[in-house]
Amino acid sequence: MSTAPKLRTNVTLTADTLAAARALGLNVSAISDAALAEAVRQARARDWAEANAAALAERRAWIEAHGLPLSDLQVLKVD
């Protein structure tokens, strides 16, 4: 449970969905906050991957050319 300060905001939802959520006793604010937090996490991960795509490609190419570092010391080998 987050202890971060909360802010009021307006969110537009379809009437049927909101009515069903209320009828089921769902906490619309908590669900909205969790869904938005997940969307933010995914967007940040996507942005990080895009910003680091060149470095990741370079690392993959190096591993393809040279193999995994310290692989000769690997205890459990999966082939």
C-alpha cells in the first residue's frame, strides 16, 4: 500500500463500466491508480529500451562474436 500523497483528478469513464464496478464494490480509484502506474512502468521500460537500443545491439553482437564472458567457468551448462 502506497503512502504517497494523493491528488484529486477527473477521469472520464463509460457509465456502464463505472456502474458495474460500483455494483461489484470495486475501488475505482485504487484500480485506476494501479493501472496508470503499470502503464507508466511500461512506457518507461519502452523508452529505456529505445534509448539503449544501440548499446544492447552492440552487446548482443559482441556476445555472438566472442561468447558469454566467463562461460568457461559456468558450473551448470544447458545445451
